[in-house]
Amino acid sequence: KRLIVIGPPGSGKGTQSPIIKDEYCLCHLATGDMLRAAVAAKTPLGIKAKETMDKGELVSDDLVVGIIDDAIKRPSCQKGFILDGFPRTVVQAEKLDEMLAKQGSKIDKVLNFAIDDAILEERITGRWIHQPSGRTYHSKFAPPKVSGFDDVTGEPLIQRKDDTAGVLKSRLEAFHQQTEPVIDYYAKKGAVVNLHAEKPPKEVTVELQKALS
Ligand code: AP5
Ligand code: ZN
């Protein structure tokens, strides 16, 4: 399966993708996670991307297209993948379709995490992350057993630098202006399934499983 999860910041893409990935043995390719790893490692790519990400704007199409082009060629991703956070512009979508056409494949489904903007601030500002594993918690909706620490390793949790109410406004603006057209682009190809992303996590998982069965 070659899947895209798409939706605004905090809609649950990073929460649901690991579940689906394990169930269908897919790779989870999240451009945001890859970029944050590059920023932390201070690679040339990370140095270029940092300021843009901190402002909540999109980094250049060429940067992310390059990352994804490499990633989908990995032997471990040949069974299929979930793209999370990519494509985020119509240009990225067109480039992706070209890359896949060269391999004789295409996107099977685009899972649209549809949700009202009003719910997102609380989700974003309450998010806590265990960086080494990518496990995500929420102070109210999915609290860790011990506040501030990972359930599995006991290591400290962190908050993302762009998870403030102010930066969220820019991220939402980028979503509505640049990413929503990507949903229309794939809807015209008949590939989009709409999910009720405002529901509790377990119910969203069930909707996803139905969409993929
Ligand atoms: P990215 O990392 O992709 O961030 P995003 O799209 O803003 O999405 P989030 O990770 O914030 O949301 P999510 O849907 O994964 O939410 P989660 O499941 O964690 O991108 C970051 C930046 O990188 C961009 O701004 C840009 O600069 C750059 N970038 C990345 N890709 C790019 C690209 N292709 N092109 C250009 N630039 C790019 O959930 C959030 C919280 O809610 C958690 O605490 C969770 O526990 C909780 N939660 C989840 N589901 C539920 C539920 N059903 N009910 C209650 N709470 C829930
Ligand atoms: Zn995410």
C-alpha cells in the first residue's frame, strides 16, 4: 500500500500512522520528523530548514522532494509506505506522482484527517514528545503515567518549538493556502477518503482500518 495521511497540525497524523504502519508492515515517512532530526544534528539541510520551521512556514519544495525521493527508494519501503506531512503543496504532489510513475506505481489512498481548526490549539499546546522513539503524549487527552516522562523508558519528554498558539496560526495558514489544494488534486483522481479526525483516537483508528480493508 502507498498511502498519504494529510490534515492540519494536530489532526492526529503522527498518532495514527505508527499503528497503521505496524498493522500493514509499511514504512512511516514523516518529513517533519526527518527535518527535525536534521535540525538537531545541525546538518546543512537542518541549518537551512530551522528558521523556516520555527516560524511555521513551509521549507522549499526542492528540499523535501529530495528527502522523499531517497526515502521511497529504500529497500525497506518497497512493500509500501505512509507519507506523513508530504506532499504539502501541489508542486510536491506532482513531483511525487512523477517519481512513482518512474517505478511503475502510484498512490493508492489519501487519508484526509478532516477537523475543525478550533480544536487544534488545545491539541498542539498540550503535546509532549519522547524524541528518541517519537512517542507522543498529551497532557489532557493522552497523559503519560508520570507527568513529563516517557512511559517505556522513563526518559524526559519535550515540547516542539513550533507548538505555540502563535506559530500554530502560521502553520494553519500554510495548511489552508498551500496544502488544502493537494486534497482537491487527489480528490479529482478519486483517491481521497475523509476521516472524522475530531473523534477519540481509537475511533479514528477504526475509521482508518475500514478505509484500508
Ligand atoms: P510536521 O511535523 O509535519 O507538523 P504538522 O503538519 O504541523 O503536523 P503535526 O505533527 O503538528 O500534527 P499531527 O497531525 O502529526 O498531530 P499528532 O498526531 O502529533 O511539520 C513541521 C514543519 O516542518 C512544517 O511547519 C514545515 O516547516 C516543515 N515541513 C514538514 N514537511 C514539509 C513539507 N512536505 N514541505 C515543506 N515543509 C515541510 O497529535 C497532536 C496532539 O494531539 C498529540 O499530543 C496527540 O496526543 C493528540 N491527539 C492526537 N489524536 C487525538 C485525538 N483523536 N483526540 C485527542 N487528542 C489527540
Ligand atoms: Zn506529526
